[in-house]
Amino acid sequence: MNPIHFFTLGYYQEYLFIGIIFGIIIGIYAYFRVKYALNKVDLSKNKKLSINIIIPIIALLCCLNIWSTAAILTLYLFLSSVTADVIRIIWKYLLKDKYLNFIPKCHKKGILALIIFAVIIISGVYGMNHIELTEYNLTTDKIDNESYSIVWVSDVHYGTVQNPQLVKESISKINDLKPDIVVLGGDIVDERTSKEDMTEIFKELGQINSTYGTYYVFGNHDTQPSSTDYENGNRTFSDEELNKTIRDNGITILCDEKTKINDDIVLVGRSDGSWEDRIDRIDTCKILNESDLSKYVVVLDHQPVEYEENSRQGADLQISGHTHGGQLFPYAIFEKLMGHLIYGEYHFGNMEQIVSSGLTGWGWPMRNEAKCEYVLININ
């Protein structure tokens, strides 16, 4: 991992206020927690004061950019310490078991908090390095005497935070499923994927055997302008090179386009909506009004947006990714509070919406929200 990523995985000024609030809260807590830990330590008063001031300042600075590994680790240290405080209080007032007499001492020295912190980090690394199959079974009366299987793979962010071998093993398992349709749902690569890795991953994905082909819809990361990324550097491949590589490997790009499968299913591939408050693409009403709604209409959209409108217009299924299922606690909580779809299966009228957490994750080499997955959807 590039050392610069520890401090920045993209800076957005609109999140600075949140970072300041978190930093102040954690900084104040750190001041009193460190003061308590140093209470009976044999240090001069000036040294204790210096430590008491320096550590809260470091905590505040680490929290300013909430999209950084530094902020996440600081938050988890804070949560681990608070959890240790709660355990200490429970022991003092409810348990006082002689076999648990080690708790006060471990708590004061911070050992208990560090153990909890280690568990969080280890479980997060484990979560990022295990990929599972998630299966959904849907029924429809629009298809006679046939069943179809769709595999959805999104948010690979290849060559960044996950072992590439795990991705290749998942592609092999997808082949074993013998799917009818494969959809690559965007962010297969991102702003930190090298040109070599970009070429490699689409060569691997192009070898998936699917009865009716493999299709691609773009995400917000793989379509960034060549002059922009989150690291003050340039992508090593252009949009033209990306598109050519995808097509050269037998993968069909659907960008506000549709295609019919065996006169039963209509796949409607959407261009990426960028961010939810800046959607600039063909109106969903227009593209669906031009579709044969007597067929089973599947909207493929990297981000889970416009789902209510798609339902009203007669779509039967929408498949999305982008959210990573939150990836790291507590991001999923914030997203849910904002009313966003995060992970799993939702129902809007007669339409199903499936949101995948993605094959990998972005930025941080950890995951403790949802799981790494590829999705199999059986339509019967």
C-alpha cells in the first residue's frame, strides 16, 4: 500500500466538518484517558503534560480527513478504548469476580483496549480476503418454460487492496456455475489500477464462459477523467484504452443501451450516475419507454439510484453495486440514516432491487461490514 494512502484516500471539503467534530470528541477523550493511564507512572509533570497534549492533537489531525486509513484506525482505537471502559465498569459494579481481577490492571495500561483493537483489525483483514457466493432466486410469469442465471460482479478495484489471486479464484468458481449471463457492474478497475493490471483483469474476465455473453456497465471509479484521481497523480490508461481492452476481450459495453436475450430478457445498461446529486445521463423514462416491457426487464446500474422511478416505469429487476455494503463500520450506519440502499434485496412495487457489496473494496485493505461477494441470480 502506498504510504500516502494512510493519510488520504480522497479529500472532500464537504466532509471536513464531520472530521473536525470526530477529532474534537476523540481528542478530548484521549486527553482524559491518557491522563488516567499516566496517573501513577514515574514521569515528570512536564513530560506527562506534553504527552497529554501531543496525543489528542495527533488524534485530531488524523481525523480531519475521514476518508483515510489514519482516521479509521484512530476511530477504532477510540471505540476499542471506550469498549474497554465499559468492560471495566461492568466488572466494577456488576461482576467483581476474583478470576477477572486482571481487568482493572489491563484496562489502566491500555492492554485491554489494544486487544479489542487487534481483534477489529484482524477480523477486517480477514473480511477483505474471503470472497463468497450470494444467491438469489426470483420468479416471473414473463418467461415461459425457461430459467436464466445471471452472475453479477462489481467493485473489484483490481490490483489495489486485495490479493489478485483471490479474484482469479473467484472467476474460476464463476465459470463452474456455467451462468447464462455475466454482468460486470462497474469499478472493476479504479484510479490506482496500473495499465498492466487493467489489461490482466479484463483478459481474465473475458474468459468466463456464459451462454449469452458478458456485459459491462461503468462505475464512478473506472470512468474518472485521466487527469484526475484521489492521489494527485494521473491514471496510467485512458478511457479509450479502457474501452478497447474491454471490447477486445469479448465483453459488451452497455452505456445507456439495451440488448435482448433470447427474446425473454431485456438488459438495460445504464451509464454511471456519478454522485447521486449530480446525475447527468439519459432519462430513465425515455430508455425504459423504448424497451419491450412485455419481456423481463433488468436494469443494470452501478449505483442503486432511480430505483423507484424504474419500478414505476415497469422494470422487473435492478442490479447495483457501488456501496460495498458500507465496507467499514460505521459508514453503513451513516448511509442508512441518509436513506440510501446499502446491501441486499429490496422491493419497490413489482420490481426487485439487488445491491451487491462487491467482490473487493476500495481504499482500505479491510472489511467489517457485509462481505466480499459475487452474486448469482436465478430467474425462474
